[in-house]
Amino acid sequence: MRILIAEDEIATAKALQLLLKKNNYTVDIVHNGDDAWDYISTNLYDAIVLDIMMPGKSGIEVLRLLRKNQIRTPVLMLTAKAELEDRIAGLDAGADDYLPKPFAAGELIARVKALLRRSDQYVDSMLRIGNLELDASRYEMSAGGNTVRLTNKEYQLLELFARHPGVVFSSEHLMEKIWGWDSESEIGVVWTHIGFVRKKLRGLNADVEIKTIRGAGYALEVRE
């Protein structure tokens, strides 16, 4: 799943990005409200972490734009202020939760997970397609009684395909969706990881495969 962090304190934003990545989320970070809105309006996120006090648009202004444009992505507001009026302002603008600084790392992760469970985009942690089962809680896939562990990026790739069977994704889309805009990796990392996932699927004798669609990209299909 993909999360946007909008936080003007660069060290804090980097720390949050590292924390969430360790919990197997793909994370983009921005440091002002204008960039936050640009990212939100051109990308799909599963959750957004917004600092209230930022240069450019404030977190409240960004949040109001989200809701005005019918973007229902769950939002967690961060602020150094703990006064009741600030909490009310965020919730009135459409925030789903509110976390004053400083906060414990474990609490942030718990809040984000709770948002994802409550959101309209939340689905069961177990995905099934063909004879393949994909366990989001363990980062494992199983077929025919056998189980194999997936790396973070392998899991995110297969999860994206499994949630959209038959949909063709270009290498560029996969690169942007899984690795993010700020990645220093080359496009070849997509092809390499698809190769890894294909090998593991074959090892399980799964009846699904990632097919190459010439000139278009890749799609997950169930073999008949």
C-alpha cells in the first residue's frame, strides 16, 4: 500500500518514511502543502499523513481541497499543537484521525493501520486468485499446500496484480506505483522483480502467471 507524508520538518519526514517502509509500505514524502496537493491530485494513495503547519497550503487547506474534490482517502493529521481547537479544526475539515507531536513510533503505525482498516479501500488481508493465496499479514504466497516468502517489493508487485487480475500495467506504471517518484532505481528493477515473482509462482505450481503483453506491459492471468 502507498502512503503520502506531507511534513515540513525534513528529518521528521525522513524518519516517518523509514518507519513506514520498514512496515512494508511504499512512501512518498513532500515538505509543503502545495507539493502535497500536486502529489495527491495526480496519484492514488491508500492513506495520507498531513502536518497542519506547512509552507504554502496548510494541512487544513490541503485537506479541504481533498474533500471538496471528493477524494475520500483516509487522512491522519500531525501537529505540534495539542489544543482542542486545532483538533476540532482538523476533524471538521474531514480528517479521519489526529496525532499530536511528539508521538511514539508504534502509535503512528497503529493509527495508520486503523485508518486503512476503516477506509473504503480496505480489503481482507488474504487475497485469493486461482489456486494462489496471498497473505498480506505474513508476506507469503501459497498454492497446492506449499508456501513461499516474498520480499517487500515482490509482495507489492504481486498484490497490485492480484487486486486487478487481467489489467495490463506498463513498466513505467509499476515503477512509479511500487518504487515511487523519488526512487534512484532504474526501470530494469521492475523486470528483475517480475522475474523473481514468476520463478516463485512456478515453484509453487500456481495456476496464475504474470504474462507479458507485447508493447503494453504485464498482466496477471489464471491458466485454464
